[in-house]
Amino acid sequence: MSSSLVKYLFVGASSVALLSLIASSNARVRPFRRVYDSPQFAPTPIDSPKAKPNKPLRYKFKDNSDEVPMANPSSGGVTLNDPSNLVTNVEFDPVSGKYIVTQKIGGIDYRPPTYMTSDEYQKYIFKKQEKDYWSARTHADSKTPAASSSPKLPKLKVGGEVFDRIFGGNSVNIVPNGSAQLDLGYIVNKTANPAVPQKQRKVGSMNFDEKIQLNVIGKIGDKLKITTSYNTQATFDFENQMKLDYTGYDDEIIKKIEAGNVTFPLKGTLIGGSQTLFGVKTQLQFGRLTVTSIAGQEKGKTSTIEVAGGSQSTPFTLQADSYDVNRHYFLAQYFRDQFDNALAGLPFVNSQVNITRLEVWVTNTNTSTNNIRSVVGLSELAEDIVHVPKSQTYITDKSPTALPYNNQNNLYDLLLGDTAIIRNPATTISGLSKISNNEMQQQYNFELVSSARLLASNIHFSLYWVIYH
């Protein structure tokens, strides 16, 4: 007993001492503070914009909370499809005579039940069956209807025994494939050139471009097949193919009829066949006799290239006057008459003429302002009377020789007699008509070029006796 009493007294004294120590200290209970309440761990503020109560949403969402769920089925896209664990059930209530529609996720009701009358339910079933029917018909020929993105056209049936005998069946199947692209645009070109009139500095034009790529395979019965391939971006015309192929049965006279792009290969070497024909080809069989006929137009050509010594040679024919167009001219008709005789002994030129000075004036096409003046070209100037048209009666011969120079006829004297009018570009045409008694015709006997440009003197003119370029 004495040991127990001592034990209780010791515990009591220790408790009193501990309480007095706590009472004399300044310890106090502080509120709990989490680590992420510190300023350095402050959460990121919300960046969502403030809602405007009077402004409607850009994309309107349709909710079925107050309607039958089947009335507005989810079509995917922005609104997304219904999840797979959302199950819609329809049960008939014999007491009320209505259909109860419930939606559950697992065993929990997702929405309050809704009701449909008998007429409403029948309309819903009819629309659903009609939609499922056409979806099944569209993807009937596809192994994976859900993944098919380009449904085929349904097959057509044509009744009648005559149609069946001609084409070997009553079905018509057309499979189109391709793409069409149409580009429309408007192009505006602006030119900041003071020399160009104000209205012509801004020019607009339409830009119209179309790209069509079409492949069509059609089959009528078992005998007729139509194949078409068309591409507007094709490099060659033969890449666009169109062919109609009719193949008869073994016991028929008509074995094959082809129309469009056909070929006519031949086994012999005497007459060569062709692979690029457009026309009609038929193949008929009368017992053991087979007749093949063709009527068409060849759309290609055959060329032969000879290669010798590592180089290719191709013969061609070119007219002399087409060698270099608008670069070689006769200075006068006299030179044209003496051309063959003067060049008969090439490389030596047999000519009595030596040209020491030559100026060439051309049409000013680069808006240059140096060496600019108006010039007049006269076709009968310095020409022998033999080469002057008979309609130009005002021109008379002055020289017994045929050499071209200013005093060969009187045209140069007529020009000097009224230089004030002829040298004025505004009165040049009327002045030439006056001295020729209205017999001169512009673009035939003369031509006036305004603001012609003199070619620079350092330009080299190669003179081949009487020709310059």
C-alpha cells in the first residue's frame, strides 16, 4: 500500500509541475498553413474570358433535357457523340398506354424519364427504319460500311427480254471516281510609270482555272463496258482515253466491237499496225472465218531517229525566206534582181555597189528619249521606173541606168519642192497626197513612223553585198 501511495503522489506532482510550466510560457496555437499557400506557390489565375449575359454563344448546343432523347440525336462534330456507356431504353406502360424512355449510365438514371404516345413512337420507328435502310443500301458493296467515305451509285435494273439478249443482263452499274477544282480570282497590276497614262497604270484581269480529273467505269450487262479517263492537266492528248467495248458470247457472230481509242496491231512486216487510233473496230466470226475491220483516225505519228558516232542526225526541210524572219531586207529592188548573179561565185561577191554609210531607224518600243524623230519610208524612192507601179503616174524616169540612187526618178525632187509640209509630222500625209495627186496610199506606197529611234552607231551591221540585218 505504501508503494502504491508513493506512486500516485509522484504522478500527481509531475502533472502539477508540467501544467505550471505550460501556464508560465507564451506558447499559442497558430492556424495551419499549407506549403502551396505561400506566394511563390500561388496558383495560376483563370484565363477564361468573362461571360456576357446578353451575347449568345457562337456555337449553339441543343440539350434534350426537356424533350425525348431521340428527337435530337447527337450528330458528332463540335457537340461530340454520346458516350458508349449511355444506354437509352424504351418500355411500354400498359396502364397509361404510353412508351417510357429512360437513359442510364450503368444503373443510375442519367435524365428523368420521358414519355411518348403511340403515334409518336410509330413515327420515330418509321424514320429510324427508313434511315437504316438507305444506309445499308448505300454501303451494300463495301466490306467496311463504317469506313467508306465515297459511296458508290446503286445498281440499276432495266427490265425486258430484248435488253437482256443484247447486253447479256439487265443490270447497269456505273462507278465514277475523280475530283473537280475551280479557281476564281482577280489580278490587279499597278505600274508607277509617269510615261503611262493614268487610266492605264492600273489594269485588272480575271483569273479562271479549272482542274478536272475524272475516271468512269460503266458496265451494262455482261457484254458492254465503258471506260473513260479525262484529265485537264494531262501532258499529251493520248492520255485522255475513252473506249466502248462490246464483247459477245462464244456462239454469237459479233465477237467484239470497240469504239473510241482502239489499236490495230498486225503480225506481218509488210503493213505496219497502229497503236494510236480513234475510231471503230469490229471483229466478226462466220464459222471458221474471222473478219476484223477498222475505221479510224490516227492520232499519233512515227518518227525515225538515226544515231551514228554518238550523235543524232535528223533531216529537215526549211525554206530560205523562213530562215530568219524580219531580219534580212533588200535595200532596193535592183539588189533583188542582181542577187543570184552577184553571189554565184561565193565566197567572192561580184557587185558594183559599195555601201559606205547606213542609218537604221526602228520603232521606239522602250520609251527611249535619245535620238528620237519622226521618219517616212517611201517604197518608190530611188527605184527604176520598171519597178514603179503603173498606178503611180506622177513618177517619171530620169536615169538610163538601173542603179538605185535619189535621181533615179523624180520622186526625190517632188519631196524637196514642198519640204515645209512634208517634214511636219502633222501634215506629212496630206503633203504626200498633194504631190502625188492623191495616188500615194499609206501602208502600200509610204509609211509614217512617229518617234522612231536611231540605232546606236556602235552597233555592228553585217552587210552581205546588198542585204543588211
